[in-house]
Amino acid sequence: GLPVQLINEASKAHPKPEGIKFAYGTAGLRTKANILDSTCFRIGLIGALRSKKLGGKTIGLMVTASHNPEEDNGVKMVDPRGEMLEASWEPHCTEIANATSEEELIRSLQKLITTFKIDVNADASVIFGYDTRPSCKELVQAIVDGLSAMGAHIIDAGLKTTPQLHYLVKCHNTKGTPDAYGEPTDEGYYKKLSEAYIKLVAGKGPGTPLTVDCANGVGAPALLELTKYIPKEHLDIRALRTSTNASGALNNGCGADYVKTNQCLPAGYDKEDVKAGDRMCSFDGDADRVVFYYLKGPATAKESFRLLDGDKIASLAADHLSELVKKAGVELELGCVQTAYANGNSTKYLKQRVPVTCTPTGVKYLHHAAEKFDIGVYFEANGHGTVLFSPSAQKAIKEASPSSPAAQDALEQLGALIDLINQTVGDAISDMLLVEVILRSRQWGPTEWDGAYEDLPNKILKVNVKDRSIFKTEDAERRLVSPEGLQAKIDELVGKYKDARAFVRPSGTEDCVRVYAETGLASELSALANGVAKLVA
Ligand code: 16G
Ligand code: ZN
């Protein structure tokens, strides 16, 4: 049975702070790092139980708060195939994290065990990784204490990007099977990506430099490691904001979230040599998001900045993959998955080419929707996304007999792309390489890529409200059903502007409500966004 004694004792060293309510959401459990100790200990307990439930398969735990400030942290559970934790466990994580006494903790664990009929005596295996935040060390110790109390086998993966941890989880669980995803080591990860990349760019001539803003986070050491596996003629990286030890630097005035939200270059670019036409990109703090950008004129002029966000990556990937599928002569359906945040013109562009679906915000929704296609391209506008090749699509690509040399070449490219793309979750490094491959193969610079469609002017506002739980949505978060009557007012306001769209949803990661607005005319954007925010507040 449950080692009640051990858990009780260990739990005393990780007391829950009073008066704080935790919630397991789209980002796992995330808040200020200094109140997360008990939560991490308890996630250790739950991680072990999740593994036991799945017959000892390896579960992942990632300690990170992604793009959030350095003083925040969080912990997220990764399921055996490298996917997000099964949704039915989330409320249990919340309940267990909130138990106010040892007795309540044991009771909530027992409830989880009964609900999912867990054999507590089964084996458990858990791998954990963490980002560069100073708080990680202590939080990881709390996780280890939780895992140890449950007698789980523990694998310390060390400093990792979130997608690397997802990769390792999948590799551990598929090792030695026909579906082996790769070697469950750092080297395995870099080799898989670099070999596929080199295959795809070989013979395409030397590349031009790519400037990468690493957000002063874990993406910096990971990128540095990757470049050891790829000759400079194939990938010429200029890594900026790589100060992982500078206090307060993480995500500060830089990173994918900053660039996307503010629609501008990272702060301090004026001391760096950035020229019009240079290809640049930004990772977020745990390197699971990437956005690209370039300048079409002098850096000092605001209108010079051109963002190539998740929507633009989706359009590039969808176009390129569709073309390869056609050339290869295989019958595969390619589809795209977006959220309400996708720019209206990106949706219009994609819909003229491929089937497009819309899901609520959060990787778990997009990922599952993308699995419905043979090749599912999913990206959030913020730069998180990937491409999924269904098992049958992978088989079709592997086994197809090409009808021409061109078809054979397309099949080989598709085969290499299957390896290049981290299919467990969005991966800044893998997505960056994907973009580089496509641009190289088309002999495109950022301008040609940007030419697909023009973004509608858009804005996201954060509104503080008394109780965000009263905001309930439908239609993939595009409409409010509660508070009653509010949607009608939003509709009325939106109707006053040309080609306008707006929606309101409660944040899943912060205590606020977000307002999204886009308009055909840039001059009307602020009026609409502020108008909707006023209706909400
Ligand atoms: C989480 C999600 C991310 C989403 C963001 C929205 C995962 C792994 N991450 O970080 O995809 O864009 O939340 O945040 O699902 P919000 O709910 O605060 O707007
Ligand atoms: Zn992230």
C-alpha cells in the first residue's frame, strides 16, 4: 500500500504555505518560485503514481516557468509518449497540491489511487529536467524527496529545454521497440536533429548568418551544443543573450514572448550590429517557442520591424510540406491547427490551401487536433508549435515507390523532416532548423517568406478583474457565454470597425483576462482593443 509513514515524514520538510490556492492548468503548476516547494514535493508523489498507473513507463517532470519572469517557476508533468499529462489527472494534481494537512494529503492521494485503480506496489520511473532559474535547485530537491518517498526510480536529466525533456521521455519509453524515437541521451537528441538537418541542406550552398536571441535562458547552452554537431557552412549562428548566470536577465526585455507581445526588437539591439534584411529569431525561456523577424529599413524606425510569428511559420511549413507531398506522389492529408489568436489573414491564407481547424489555447488541444490529420501542422501565434506525422503517414513515406527522381527526392526530404521535427512538442531549436531548411531549399530570404500574406494589425491587452472564473467561453474561446450579455456588447462594438475581430478569454496562466483585437485599419486598433477592455473591466 501507500507508504504513509514515509510520505508524512517527508512532507513535514515541505509544508504547504497557508492561504494559497494552486491550480494545475495549461502550463502545469506555475507561480512565484518561493511558494512552490510543497507543490514540487507533491508532484514528485503524483509523478511516481502516474508511472505506476502506466505499468512503470517513464514519466517526465519539467521545472520551468517558460517566458515568465525569473522569480517565477513551475512544474509540469509529461506523459510517456512525450505528451502533456492526461487531462483527467489535472484536477487531482490541483487537489493534492492544495491539501492543507498531512492527513488531507494522504486522503487526496488515496482518492487518486482509487479513482484510477493504481497498483501502488508497481514499479515507477520518473525523469526530470529543469531550466536555468536559480530556484530550480531547491525545487528539484523537493521533487526528489517526493519520488524517493514513493520508491520511484529517478533519472536526473539535468539542465534541459522543455522539448528536450519531452524527447527524452519518449525515447526512454520506445527504446528497443519498432517505434524507437531516438537515443535517450543529450547526444542522441543533437545527433538526430543535426543529421537530418545536414541531409536536408547538403549541396544547397553556404548559408547566411542567423542571429538568435536566447532570452538568457536554457536555449543558450542547448544551441551552443547543437552547433558542435553542424559545420558552420551549414548553420552560421550568432547567439545573443546567452547570459544564463546574470541575475534577472532571463526573459528580461528579450525572448519570443517579449518580441511577439511588443512587436519590436529585443531591448539593447542598438548595441548590436543588426542590419536590414538580417534573419533573426528569439527563443523563450525554456526554448519551446520561437519567432522570427527582420528589419526592412533602419532599426530606428518602428515600422521597419517585421515579425514572422507562429502563424507565419505555420504557413511556411504547410506550403512546403504540401508541395513535397504532391511531388512525392503520396496520398496524405495535410491540415493545420490554430487558435483564436491566429491572425485573421493567416487563417484566410491557409484556408485557401489546406483544411484548418481552431482549438482553445494550450498545446494539449492543438496537439490532439493535429493528430487527426496524416500530417498535422500546429502553431500558436506566439511561436509554439510543431508538425505531427501520423504512424500511417510515416509508413507511407517510408514504403512509397517513387515514380520519378523528383518523387524520390521529395520522399527523402519528407523522411528527413520526420527526424528533424520534434514531434513530441513545439521545440524552438527544431523549429528554427525547419525554417532554415525551407528557406534554404527555396532560396528565400525573410522578405519572400513574409510575402505570403500581410498581418492584420493586432493587439493583446491584459485586464485585471475581480474574478476571472466568471468568464466562460465557447467556439474555441472565440465567444463568451458568461457573463451574460457581454458577448452581444462585444459584437456590437466589433461591428463598428472594418474587417475587425475581437475576443475575450480568461488566462490559463495568470490571474487576468486577455482581450485580443484585430482591425483592417491600424488607426482603429487601439479604439477597438480599449473599447473591449472597458466592457470587460
Ligand atoms: C501555456 C501554454 C501555451 C499558451 C499559453 C497561454 C502549453 C504547454 N503552454 O503557456 O501554449 O499559449 O499558456 O497563456 O500548453 P494564457 O492562458 O495565460 O493566455
Ligand atoms: Zn516556453
